[in-house]
Amino acid sequence: MEQIFQGIKVVELASVLAGPAVGMFFAELGAQVVKIENKLTGGDVTRSWKLPNEQKEHPVSAYYASLNYGKQAMMADLKDPEDYQKVVEFIKEADIVISNFLESTAIKLRVDLETIKRINPTVIFGQIIGYRSNPQRPAFDAVLQAELGYISMNGTEDGHPVKMPVALVDVIAAHQLKEGILTALWQREKTGKGAYVEVALDEAALTALVNQASNYLMNDHVAKRMGTKHPNIAPYGEMVITKDGKELILAIGSDKQFERLFNMLNLYFHLDFKNFETNFQRLANRSELHQVLKDVVSQIKAKELFTNFARLEIPFGVIRNIKEVFQQRAYQSLVLNEFKEIERKCVSSVAFHIFTSETNSAEK
């Protein structure tokens, strides 16, 4: 990826996930990112968040590595005058400051918005807060997933509610803050003025409810646990197992796709097509359809099924664990090795590719 932000300077006063994810984005694309960590507590708390089988001698955890690629880490005690002055010198030259301090803490440490603006009037100050209505309340991803509806609709119908296995709310908030900072940078190009960009974790989580939110707001539909299934489309998210034990997921998004699936699997031996021709009908008869799909696919080997699905452009996916994902050659370019000297790797935070108008298809 081209070093688009070369010459941009970022001071990261944030820790854990959301703020550091924003800093890593800029670091990956060429910015100089100085990460300020509290030397009195051993730095960012995620340095010590190691799995039970991680080697203790590693100076950082895999968790820390996943969010701090390409940064210059600086241990500092902001209450110490000498350390504080060093940080101030970085802030004076910074284009962007990222923080997730509670306001009361930031004021005590003299890294609050008003102080930063006096130090550097044209800086873009990016702030992560927990709750819009109560900024002083500490916010944690599992709690936010619970309070913003995610856990209530995640899991199987007959099982317990579960949370996403990544800190999804933090990831969403990081993307929101990136968008806000980039917008403010563009605005500064035109006006020369700095800006304050604030993202609340609870509001970021709410925006990502998308169709589940609209299903409620427009139809009073309260999402329930459906496993992998989709509330608006069928068979979408239905899982089936082939004769040789491969687990698949179907993602049929149109009536034409379903018709091809119906004919390919010879479902007319089991179902009357007239009762499943439209998505509305398939939703109404979803359980019956899923049972037939499971029974039929269980008699077909994966290779034959994959070949026919690909030929007929029927959307499906093989269910992989994370090891199997990273064994795919297609994703090797997204593995970053900045921490290789201590056997730390991470996945890139950048998944877009920019092609100029002069770039032809062969060059892509």
C-alpha cells in the first residue's frame, strides 16, 4: 500500500482497542505515530493480555501486536514535568491527537481538549468516549454489546445469547473515528482550522444495527436469536453438511438463485416449487425448506457440490476456522510482520486498494 500519509504526525494517547486501531491505520499508511504509554503501569494494559500458551518472555502480547503495528512507543509519566514536556513537544508538531481518556483524567494530566488546543491550535483531536449521555461512565465492549442489542439477537434459537468473539463495538467505533478524522483533515486543507472529532461507543454500536434497526423502526420487529440465519431472506445463513462432512453455509439472495438451487438439487422430488417460488414464501416455510436442504446435501460429496454451485453461480461458503482462513494464499498479503523479531504478527487494518484513473486493468 502506498504511503499516503507520509509526513503526517500522530500522537496516540489512547489504549486498548478503538483508539489504537485508529493510530495503526495511519501508521500502516505512512504516518509517524508516537504511542504514549503509562510507564507507571507497564504501558498499554493489552501488553499483558496473553493467552495461557503465550510465552511469558515476549515483551508484548499478540493482542497488543494486533493494534500497534508501525508505531513508535514512548513510555511516559504525564505527571512528571520532564516526561510531560517531551509529550508536549510531540503534540506541538502533530497533525492528529487520538485519546480515550475520561475527561476528568485528561484534565488532571493536562491532555484535555482545551489544553491541547492551546499547545497546537490546528491539530485534529480525535476522542473516543463511552456513552454519549454519560461520558464519565467507563465503557467495555461486552457491556455495550449487551446494552445495544447485539447479545440479545446473537446465538441459536434454543441456546444461550452470546457476544461476538471480537470487540466489535470498539472496531466499529474505530472506523467511525477514522472517517471523522479524515473528514476533518480534508476540512483543514480548505480552511486551515483544527477540529475536535468525538465518537461515542454506544452511538457507533447503534449505527451498525442497520437492517435490524430498520426492521424494528419500520415494522416493530424485535430481532430474536436465529443462529446464522437472516431475518429477511431465505435460505440465507442456512447451514448444511455434505456426505463427506464439509460444513457449508448458503446465501441465496434472489428468486433466480433459488430456482437454480432448486433445479440443481432436484428438490422437486421433495417440495412443490410453487410454495417456495418467492422469498416471502420461503420465509413462511423456512423450517421445512431447511430440513429438505440438509437431507439432500447430506447425500452429495463436497467436490461435486462445489463444482455445480460454482458453475451455476449459487452463493455458498465453506465454514473455516481461523487457522484455515490464514492458510488461504489470497490472504497472505494482509499479514504484517512488524513484530517478527519477537515472533509477533498481526493482520492489516487496511482492506482497500486505490487505483488512479491512469491505472489499467492489467496493472491492477
